[in-house]
Amino acid sequence: MRYAFIIRFMRKTLVFILVFLSAKAFSSPIEALLERIDKGASRKFVIEQIASENDFFELDQQGEKVVIRGNNNISIAIGINWYLKYYAGIHLCWNNMNAKLPKHLPPVTKKEYHSTKCRYRYYLNYCTFSYSMPFWDWKRWEKELDWMALHGINLALATTGNEMVWLNVLKKLGYNQQEVDSFVAGPCFTAWWQMNNLEGWGGATPLSRYHEQCLLQQKILSRMRELGIEPILPGFGGMMPSNSDKKLGINTIDTGTWCGYSRPSFLLPSDTNFFSIANLFYQEQEKLYGTAKFYSVDPFHEGGNSSQVNFQEVGKNIVHAMKQQNQEAVWVIQSWENNPAPSMIDELKAGDLLILDLCSDTRPQWGDPEFPSTRKDGFGQHDWIFSMLLNFGANVGLFGKTEAVIHSFFTAKNHPQFSKTLKGIGLTPEGIENNPVMYELFTELAWRDSIFEPTEWVENYTKARYGKTNKQVTRAWKILFNTIYNCPKSNQQQGCHESIFCARPSLKANQVSAWANTQDYYFPDSVMLVAELLLASADEFYGNNNFEYDLIDILRQAIAEKGRITLRQTEDAVNTLDEEKYLQTSNAFLRLILLQDELLATRSEFMLGTWLEMAKTSGKNRNEQALYEWNARTQITTWGNRVASENGCLHDYAHKEWNGILRDLYYERWKLFFSKINIESGNVTEPDIDYFSIESDWCLKQNKYATKPKANAIDKAKSIFDAIFR
């Protein structure tokens, strides 16, 4: 008995020691990050943190272990990612944030050192939180935060849970829940509420979501601070509910409309209540989320009636209110269209403002000498960040400006005037989880000393992306980088060539969103050739997740290109009154939509069901689930009510070329359109169809869509390619 007791005691002690050692072993943020990538990964590396004036990372070898050195957690994290890509052939990305590391890591035979003078590597756009993230849980956010660290992000917008701050502020000002609900927007539209563009649309938000988003934000901020990512919290700029003048007796102005929506009111900084309400906002935010050094405020984003506004006074008071909360506070603002007004920022002190040149890749405002700019003198004395917007509305489509982005960044970096205030790079996409190659390329800019050729870079990328490559795969990617991923600098279109399948039907349709400004810059045949080259090598990559994702995405693009060509043929048949050709080409177009739908059912990333189930899972009861599903369906179709959708031109802005919606909505729209064209009459006019009614009816449905792939991606890609292109 005594021996049995001793054995039990020893076992318990051993378990305790193992648990203790395990907890100790993975106690650092970097070790925990490695363990999330692959259990046991932290034991294969030696991590060394060394003080340095500039951010740096170094790869080295110590016996059988790989050494990653850096001056902080983020520098070390990007060093890990660099090693995994270019030594181990492991590419961690949105469609795969886990990997099985080899038992023995490939050695670093020669020290490799990289440093950067980019103080900030910024991430996110208000829109990202609504187009990509509205229904994320902590599990998904945890992966994104790892992605951020591994890509060197050290400054990021953090607006999750802002609803709770406003709930507390407004209740202290005497608002009831119903009044708050008429102000705060729904999950898929909070971004535009936070940018002062609309109020209330998509609500009323259930109280449970306020609390859940608050807890989620606390977890997000805790992990960000742990990793070394500086959060940018929302600031107060004067936005108030539209009834606040009567409700509170304060001096606000009506700022007009945005795309058909009434904007919130604007509290004039001359009003004595400006600072008391601002202080209340920051106090309530601090209680929930702590104090930040950076606060984001974008008054008069995309216009608004500002005729009564003293912009100089607005700028000074916004900064003053922030600094009452934190003397070191920095105002972060997006430079987009005419915002910020020069008079609002010219008198502010250097260092008090950090400007995101939101779209340096297409519409630079920093003073680019090679591009017509609305700001010839840039941003004056203020610090700024060179940013790539890339994606609008989270649309699906291959797109990039490889040469333009690289050359423009190094032009800015080496410019004798504007480089003095350039503080880093920024990713500012409206939607993510697309075009991973462009994010990989852009985040590396900060760590490269000199300009480089994108077609040379992409050869190494393919090895990293797939763990191996061959001549056909390399050739395919070089073709992409010379065509669809090489949009000229002068081209002003908003993101990708949108799939015409998703457009409201018209024989002259050339784009989906009214704002796309599509300009042809590549030959469609080039994408079809790339799809053929990848399929010729596909047997070598069975089970390779990254390859299969890219294959489906590229073939999807090729089919969309075929659709564009087929629609032109249909238009020609109508113009020549060739009924036989019309029936042939219109039926071929409809068949392409169904084949596209079938292809995209092979990857969950391209399935409507994935988006809708995320939305429904966020709801705690049927009413909440119905509201969130309606939000999710509405955002990607009508976007708004009839006025905003039609007169405000928001319909299909956030369209998605996804399995499910292709078949059930886009196909049905085109089928109806084609059925109403009567060539026999000899006087053909396009039918007048109320598409908004069709779309809004679809938004109210609650039918289920598949979330799991139905077939092997490579096998299905082969059969569909043969059916269309052979």
C-alpha cells in the first residue's frame, strides 16, 4: 500500500512537472505563435531578441536548430515567416495558417540579415471589418493576428466592439435602447456608420452582439499588445445621432446624404459640449479597451455638407480632445478623395498626425512626381504611410499592380522631399482573403533595400507557395505577372476586372459595380493559357492546398474571361438580328455560369454557404440569425434600400463570384433577361426589369447552401476546363 501511494505521488508529481515545463516552454508570444503553426515547432528554433535602433531580423544556424534573431516580437515573427517561405517551402496564408514542419528543418548555411527604416507597417481599412470580418469569432481572429505578425504588421486599425462604447456614451447622455438602435448600424454596415456615412441601416443590433463584440475586442487587443502590434482605436470627431440637436440641445449641423443615406449629424467644435462629449467617449472606451497612442477619425469621409464648418478649428479640437486622454496621442486619418481638407491639418504640429495615403497604388496623394496628384506638396510636415488598397468591396478577381507598386514605393522612399515624412507601408484593402500573392509582395517591400523585378521575385514565390515548382508553373506565374497582375500605373479602375456573370444584365455590360471604372489592360487569352499550364502540372500537386486554391481561382478567372467574350458575341448576334447565333451564344453564356458555380463548389473559400453560415452562427436565436443572414445577403447584392441601391448606385458593389449565388441569383437574372429579348420583332430594345425586387426577395430567403466542397478540386477543374476550352 505504501509503495502504491509513493507511485501515485510520483506520477502526480511527474504530471505536475510536465505541465509546468510545458507551460514554461510556450510562455513567450513567439513560442506560442510557433506552436499554433505546428505543435512542437518552438523546439526546432532558437529565438534571440537583441536591441536595435531599426527593426531587423536575422536567420542563422545553431547545431540542428534554426536561429531567428530580431529586435522585437514582430521582427522575429517576420523572420520566422521568411525562413518558412524561402528555406522550408511553407507558405502560411489565409487559406492555410497551419503547416507540418519537417522533422529536421533545412539549415541556414549562411547568415541572412534584413532591416527596415519603415517604422510602421500598417494594416486594415474600416471597410474590411464589414466586408470580411463582421461575423468572425475568436478562432478566426487568432489566425488573422498570427498572419499579421508573420507579415510584419506592427500598427493596425481595431474597431471591433466600438458599438459598445457608443451604447455606454449615449445611455449616459439620456438615450434609450431604441434610440441607440436607430443610430448604430448592423454588422455588415458598421464601417460606413463609423466613417459618418450613414446611421441605423442594417439594425437594430441585438444587445447580445454588443457584449460579444466587446469581449472579442478585449481578446483581440490583448493578443495585439502581446505580439507588439500597436492598436488604432476609434477616436471622437464630432459624429452624433441626427436627432442630437433636439435631444441634447447641442449645436450640430446636417451633413447631408451619402449614396442616398442620411448622414449622422456633426457637432460643431465651437459648441461648448464638444470636449465634454469627447471626454465621455474616451473615458468609456478606456474602461472597456484601455488607452491607445493612436486614434482614427475621418470626418467628412467621401463628402458631406461642410459649408458651415471651420476646418482649422475642427482639426485642432480633435487633436486636443485626444491629448486630454493621452498626451502622446496621434491622430490617424485616411487620405481619400478630398479628405482631409488641407485647412483641417495644415496648422497641426508635426508628429500629431499620421496620414494613410489610402490608395498609393492607384490614386496617390503623397506628391508622386509621376502621377497627377490632388496634393502637389503632399502632406506638408505630416507623417504619412504609402498604402496599397488593391481590393474594393471584397470582390473576387485576380488583380495587382506589381511593377507600379514596387517602382512607386521606391520612388517615394528615395524622394528628396517626401521621403523625410514617409514612415512606412500600409495594407488598406476593403476586403481580404483574395490575391495572396500581392499581400506577400507588398509586405516584403519594407524589408528590401532596392528595387527588384517582380517576375524574378515570383519565381521564388512559387517555390515557397507550393513547396516545389517546375518550368510550367513558373512560366504560368510569370505570364500572370506580365498581364493581369501588371495593371499599369495610369489605370484608374477600382480593383479587378469584375466577372460579368455578376452584373445586372445588359448586352453592353462591361463591369458590375457602378464605380468600377474598368479599363482593359490585358488579353483574356493569357489567363486561359495560365489555367492550361497549371492543369498540365496538376497531377504533381494533388493534395497541395495552396496549389489547388490557386488553380480554382485562376480557372475561375479564365471562365469569367470566356463569359465576357461570349457576351460580346451575343451582343453582335442581336445587332445583326441573327436569331440562331443569339440562341447559341446566350445559352452558352448561361452554361458558363452554371459550370462556374460547379467549379467553385470545390473550395469553401468560394462558397456562399461559408459566408451565410458564419452570419447565422453569430445569432443566438432565430430572430438574430435571420437578421444576420439578411445583413450578409443584402451587403453582397442590393447593399441598401431601393434609394441607396438604385439612385446611390450601391447595388452589386460588394458582389461575390461564389458557388450558390451564381446559380440562384446571377443565372436567374441573366436567364430572365435573355428570355425577354425578341429578335423577330426587328426592333430590339433591352427589357426593363425591376432587378431590385428580385434581389431584395432573394435577401429575405433563408434556404441553406453547402459549406463543404463537393468534389476534388483538381479533378473537377480538369473536367470543366475540357468542357469549356477543348
